[in-house]
Amino acid sequence: MRILQDIAELLDKLEDQTADELEDQDLDFKQWDTKSRDKSVRQVVHMAVCMANGGGGTVVFGVADQVTGRSKAIIGVPPEVDVNLLKKAVYDQTDPKIMPVFEILPVPEGLGRLLIMQIHPGLPPYTDTAGTGSIRIGKECKPLTGTLRRKISIETGETDFSAELVAPADPSSLSPTALETLRNLAKAERAPDDLLKLDDLELLSALGLIKKHQLTRAAILIAGHEEVLRRHVPGFNWTFLQMASDTNYSNREDRITAIPFSVQRVEELLLPFNPITTLEQGLFHFEYRIWPEVAIREALMNAFCHADFRIAGPIMVKLYPDRLEISNNGGFIGGITPDNILHHQPAARNPLLVEALTRLRLVNRSNLGVSRMYKALLMEGKEPPMIQEIGESVCVAFLKREMAAAFRVFVAQESRKGRDLGVDTLLILQYLLKHPELETSVAAGMCQRSHGQMREILSAMEKAGYIEHGGAGRGMYWTLYPELYQQLSESGHPERERRIDWDAAKTRVLSILMNRSKKGLPGLGNAEIRQITRYSRHKVLRLMKELADENPKISRPGPGRKGRYEYGLGEHGD
């Protein structure tokens, strides 16, 4: 959900973007129907149901979503609209009952106020009292069909495929190799000794995997032998491919084995391609692999634990010359997307399976696994994992990269000082090593944080001596401190490089403006200059202010989206 301050900042972007472009999974803009009270109330109820089924979110009433220009887009909500009556209408007309929170955001445009409806996450599915429902998927409210209802039931744990009882609790159904591997992996993660000392059936029972003297499907996934896996989880298997190119492979292994042994075997197959390299840098001695072991383990456990075993198809591990890909059938659930996965509440497709592996410390239910993958790569100066949802599957890709020695030494030095750099800090530092500056909005998107959270993180980094800011207000931007840039970058000339980029951009824009003026063509708008320079809107405003101050023949645009910078119409003329 979005706080009022976040929404107020987004409204400024309406000057050159439509509200529809600003919408997201947890945010929608709606125009208020001033002609029909009944239609307006129905729309409020509809959006409350949609957002509740989609994991909660914020609806801003009083904004036209297909109009550009803040003054035109913000229409407002009439002052006579009573939020208490709206709250009662939503409560009375939803099943189960939804209790929205309404807030008023004053604005200078239109009717002078916007109505903000906050819907907290609950336990879907929700419908109106007529039985009609919708669910938020991306930017749209889609009908709550049978398929989507089934997906919700999985997300809420009502239908846990891994918890179904499938076979008698007979030791002959279990794989001694799988159980030995399970104990070894759990011991390495410091799982409780009293748990690991239990015999096989006692261990599975203590983990909640045996109920009423019956093995659950989760028990078979963790400890079953191949024949039992084939019988009770027919969609389960895994494939390893060593790819020679995008279309050909040189080595392949297909197996049906319990999850602990599967993870260990894949790690063994990757080992020859992921050797330990030793690097000495001054007082520091590092041993590292191309792909950190912790990142591979987390990706494999996620793939095996969150796969949809109802869909026939393997957990796929593809080793390319330049990358490693790990994928599984079953898309994201519970409102998780690649754009919010770092901080979203955890959601398990197979809750019993995940719970058992959590007690053995092989899986973390606090959603730290993805952060660990990120941190293991970023602290070595490598790109974070690329996480994609492709249809009904999820793919995690790790690029093949060597460790950046200077950056790794820096992380170690900060650790000695008691500064454990988090994922947000590492992401920002890595970005600024490749780009001259960073805006708060870009940082928020990259770190999957709200603008308010991002401002606090950036301010803390400035106090720590990592970055400094320039500009003010909405035009504020952040850069690495020159001394830190020199420490981490080979070139060591951050200020010079930034000025060269900046001056080159000004020269190019000035040249185009002069050329268009000679040909009698119109000048350039902010959007066109953004395309030319690849700068953001606020950065273009800074660039053009500086350029116009230096060149009086450049006229500044009037208000609105159609305003243009022209050459030859300045104070002194031609």
C-alpha cells in the first residue's frame, strides 16, 4: 500500500505521464462519477474486492487515468461524499466482510480533494454479496474465474498438494540415501541435534510429514525412493543440461530423486564449472567461486520447494557458457512479482514441504533466501540474479562473472568496522560505479522500496560517507563520493567523467536545436530531449536550465506537455 506522501509525489508525475502509466499491482487511479452516486459506490465496492483478492493495495479516487497534465487529470471527489457511508457500503456489500480505510488528500486542482482507499491484505477469495468477484493482476482487475479461485486456495493453504496423505508409513517407501543426505545437509546448517538423532519414521513424524500413520506427499518428496516418487508425484523430476549454445547441449542428466539428494547432485554436477579461486589483496585472502555456493543452494531449494508438482515437467538446470539458469514450473503466487520479490511477504505453494525444510534450516520462511542470493553476488562486485516469470514458470539466472577485487576488499574493510552492508547499499554502490548519478525514484525501483524508505536509506549512506547529493527537491540526485569512486574504480576520475558526459549532452542538444531552427522546424520538448540524452525528466530540466543560462538564444518552454525549447528566440534574438 502507498502512504499519502508517496501518492502526493506521484501526482507531480502526471505533468507528462498518465495515471495509467503510474499504476501498479498495489495502486490504481479512478475517476469519480459525479453524476451517479450509485455508480460511484459500486465502483468503490468493486475496487475493494479486486484489491483484497490481489493482496491489498491503494485506490486513488478523483483522477482520470488516461489524461496527461496534472491540472487536467486531477478532477477530485465532491466534498459531500461521506467516507463513513462508503465504509459501511463496502462492509455491507462484500463477503467475507472487507473493512477499508479511507483518507483524504487535499489538492489545489479540481474539487480540492482526492479520496484514498486503503485495502489491507486478508484471506481471499472475496466477492460482493451477489457472488461476483475480481482480482488484481498487474494493473488490471480480472474476473475471479475458477482457475484463479484455485490459485487463491493454493496461496492460502486451503489446498496444499504436499500435505495430502498418499501411502502407509512404511520404511520400505523411503530412500536411505535421501535420508542420509537430508541429515548431512541439515547438520551442516546446524539443525537441532535432537531432531536429527531420531530414526527415519520418528524424524518424518516430528516434522509433521506423517499423519494418521500415513506418509504425506511432502514426506515422499523429501525421503521417498524413485518408484514411490513416480507413483505419488508423477510430475516430479529434474534435468541438468550443459549447453554448448542456446539450442544445443553437450551433457545431460535426468533423474527422479528426493529433494535433498537432487540438490546435492546438481551441486556436484556444477562443481567442475565452479571451482574455487584464491585471491590475495593486501591483508585479505579471499576464496571465491564464479557463482557463490549460497546463491546456488538458495536458488535450487526455491525451485524444488515452490514448484507446482501438478504440472508435469522437470526442475530445469541449464549451464550456458556465460550463465547459469535454474527454473521450475509454477509461477509466482501471493502477489509476488520479480519487481517486489526482495521485500514481499513470503508465500509457499507447498506449505507443509516448506515448513519441514524450514525446521531443518534448509529453507528460510522469512523471505531471506532471495536477499541472500543478491548479497552473495553483490558483495563480490557481480550483478544480482535475474529473476523472471515466464508464463507459468519462474527462472533465476546468474551471469558468469569474476570477482571485483577492489569492491570485495571494501566490503571486508567495512565489515571490520562493524558495518555490514545490506542489499540496498550494495545495489546502489554497484549502480553508481557504472553510472555517474542516481535519482531517488530510480533507486526506489531498483531496490524495490517506497520513495520514503529510499530517501532514508540514501541519507544514511550519505552520513556513512559513501554518497553525496546534488540538486534539491524533486531534482535531487546522488553520486559516489570522489574518494570512494577512486578506491573502487580503475579510472579514478569521477568528476571529470561526469562533466564530459554532461557537456557532451549539452553540446548535442544545442546542435540539434540550432539545426532545427535553421530548417524552420519546431524545437525540442522534454520528452524528446530525454530520448536524445537518456536522462530522466528532472535531469533534463537541470541540463536545459544550465544550457539556457549559457545560451540566451535558447527560449524556455511554457507550461504543459507541449512546451518546447527553441533556438533563436532568446533575449537577444539572431
